[in-house]
Amino acid sequence: MHYIKNKYNIKTSQVTSKKNFINRRKVISGLMTSLLTLNNINVVLANSKNKMFSNIIERPLTTFKTLSKYNNFFEFGTSKEIWKQAQKLNINNWEIDVYGSNSLKNKIDIDEIYKRFVLEERIYKFRCVEAWSMVVPWEGFQLSKLIKHLEPKSDTRYVEFETFLRPDEANNQKQNWYPWPYKEIITIEEAMHPLSFLATGIYGQNLPKQNGAPIRLVLPWKYGFKSIKSISKITFSNKKSKSFWESIAPKEYGFWANVNPKISHPRWSQEYEKDIETGEKHPTKIFNGYSEFVTALYPNLEDRSIFY
Ligand code: MTE
């Protein structure tokens, strides 16, 4: 990621017209209803709170095909076409190890997660630090629910997430100059925020492996690299350690990574983004459009470091 230059020429910014947007929303709800009937899965259609979150979106959904064929998953390679390689990942009997909890339980497996948490749909905008974006109908549940269940120690300030370490399945993990496993860290306040989401599916189906099966984080107001895939370990900690990308290039991929069009990446502008479905360029919004929900997390917005 850190060596990809911004290859997008920005000519115009095009915003979906209100009429198209409304038509599209009809299509979306029709689509979701048919998926529900088809799969009979435990998805609660967007409740009023979720609608509020999706009201900021004025773009069509990115199609399943695009979402599952254009990915960043460095464990399987550095190109966007890793979906075939990712099929090697064995997601049977998936467990998440838990550290820093008050509970005696130090693991939770995916079956228990499915039993314990009711899945809901969230349509979120997703903005990659590489200046592309998409609109995704995720399924899953609020991260705060899992955190409450896991009973973090009272001095917890940070929540760390790690991806598996399996070089036999994920070929690029044989490249030992990367600080594997992939790791991301957020504050406990960010983790408890209602927007912070654990996704187990897209479009009414289980997450494709290339999208981070069986469970991944989604933090829509931050650059996409914070949304760690295929989580296999969660640590509650009172000290901040270094994430995967922060260890590689701290000036380019810092801890906060909150989306801000005014703060350029050292090698490209963040003012515009390219929708990977339509190819249209759109002006980037602060906090990826979610500022009304998340600014309270950051009392000192003058502090530019909260955007790195
Ligand atoms: N998680 C892991 N474990 N490995 C990765 O390489 N890439 C990140 C994030 N989570 C990544 C990851 C980046 S840079 C982005 S933009 C998103 O996943 C891409 O998610 P997608 O492939 O579902 O679009």
C-alpha cells in the first residue's frame, strides 16, 4: 500500500442526483428483502439508528462482484487481485483469543458469536487511504456488544486486534520483512462508539475470504487500513503498542487515520476519492462524512495529529 502512487486524475466531482439516489434506495431495500427471503438469515433490516448512519450516503452500492474482486489483503499479495489466493485460508473452527479481560474465558469462537449476537445490516461508506472508496452493505453487529461481553479490565485504554499468522495459507506472510501478523489498534472510546462494527457478511452472505472472513472490523470514519480483516486475537491494554502499518511507515499510516481531505498523504492528495464501482470522483469529506456522529470523540479538532 505504501508504495502505490495516486494514479487518479481528478476532473469533475459528480454527485448522484436526488432522484437517482431515491430510486437506488428503493432498489437497495428491494434487494435486501429478496436476499432475506432467499437466505432466511438473521438480519434485522436497518433500524432507525442505522438509517441515520446511512442517510449520509448519496451513492449507489458497490456491487458484490466489485467488492469481492478488488481487495487489499496483504497476507495474500500486494495486488488488488488476491481473491483466488485468499481461498486457501481455512476458516473452520475459527477462534478469537482474548487478552486483558476480567473474565476467565480467554477465547470466543465464531459459533458462539453467531449465537450470541443478532446480526443487523449497516450500509457504510468505506474510504481507503489510497483515495478510492466504495459503499458496502455489511452485516454484523456493534463492536461494543462483543467488548461488553468480553469484560475488559477496568484500566483498558486501547483495543488491539490481530489477524492470523499462517504463512502456509497466506503466501505473503513468508515475506519476513513485514511485521506480521497484521495488527490494528483503536482507543476504547472509539471501540465503544456505535459506528464501530464487526462484519461477518456482505449482501446477505457470509464474508468472502478475500473480504476478511469470518469476522472483520469496520470503522467507516477512518481510512480503510484500520478495518482489520480475519480477526484472531483481541487484547485490551492500557498502553499503546504499534500497528502493522505504523511500524512500516508511521508518517504515512499513523495511529488515528481519521479521514480528512485537508491533510494530504505525504505522497498524494486526499481531497478527492474515486468510487471503485462507478469510477466517479467525489470530494472527500472530513471523517468520511460521519462527523456528526464522531466529532465528540475528538475534543481537540485543532490538533492535526488526530488525523494521522
Ligand atoms: N486486514 C488485513 N488483515 N490485511 C490487510 O492487508 N488491508 C486493509 C483493510 N484490512 C488489510 C486489512 C486495507 S488497506 C483496506 S483498504 C481494507 O482492508 C480493504 O478491505 P476490502 O478488501 O474488503 O475492500
